[in-house]
Amino acid sequence: MADYSSAIQIVGLGGTGTNVIEAFIRNRAALMPLLQKEGIRISLLAIDVADHDIISLESAYKNLVEELKSKRISLDKIQLVAKSVKFPTPETMFEFIKNYP
């Protein structure tokens, strides 16, 4: 793995947060210049109760990975963790996030 001097970390909670991360991934005009720079790594975490939002995000990420391969950009420059988790109350979601590693 390469050395990274700058790490961008974006956490998206719920449908809106998941959609923001998806919009970030789909905005190639802003994202590709970041990924082409040396020393930059992007980590994305999305947690939502809606499976369809997570599936859409994962699809957008898969398309991004294919584009990165075609442009010979290292795949370790960006990482996505997307989870669909069911919570009985908003409070339990925030407790889960607080304890998420």
C-alpha cells in the first residue's frame, strides 16, 4: 500500500447521507482529480436502513472502480463501506455509530 499524507473521510448516515456519498462518487469532475493526486486517500462509510439506497450506492461505486481500472488509478485510493442496518429507534442508531470502529 502506498503512503498517504492526506485522508478524506466521509460518513453518511441515513438516506440523505448515503445519497450525498453517492453524489460524491458520481461527480467524476471533482473526484478524479483528487484520486489522481499523490498522497490522497478517500474513505467512505454509509449506514442506512433502506436497502435500495445502499444498493444504488454500491452500484455507483462498482462503476467507479471499473473506471479507475481503465485509467490505471490504484484501487486503494478510495474505499467504500456501505451497510444496511435496521434500528428499532433513532437512539439505537446513534449508539451504534458511537461504538462503530
